[in-house]
Amino acid sequence: MIKSFDVWKKKGSAQLVRYRCFEDVTSRTFSVQSADFFELPIQMERLVQLEKQFLELMIEESPFTRSGSFDSIEDAIAHHDSEFLED
């Protein structure tokens, strides 16, 4: 079994990032499946699309297979950022 939860981070003055995170309740390891970026104004169509994507990715493949397993949520987020974000 896995538990899903969100971690939020402010990026600059006008953007918010939502990390879609998981914890394997047996091994107590963590993974980040995806990160969603928000700016004002928030569009309802975008929210629906992101929820659909979240579920589709989970159904297609375990987030731990897709993104790896990490001992802490901080490590999982850092790995996700290193793979997908440009700073």
C-alpha cells in the first residue's frame, strides 16, 4: 500500500509548485511522481487536467518504479528537481 500526499513550495513571487508525493507504508520510503505549477489566475480546466494526469500516471506505473525510492521526502523532491527542473 502507498499513501499519497502533496508538498507545496513557493517558486519566486508568482508561482506555486505542488509535488505529488508518495510514501510506501511498508518500507517507509518516498517518491515524487510529478510536480504541478500554478500561477494566477487559476484555471479550472488546468486543475481537472492535472488530477486526470495524476491518476493516469498512478494506474500506468507505480511512482516508485517511475521515479525511484528515497529515504526521505526531501531526498525524493531533490531528485525530482534534478531530473526535471532548470534553475
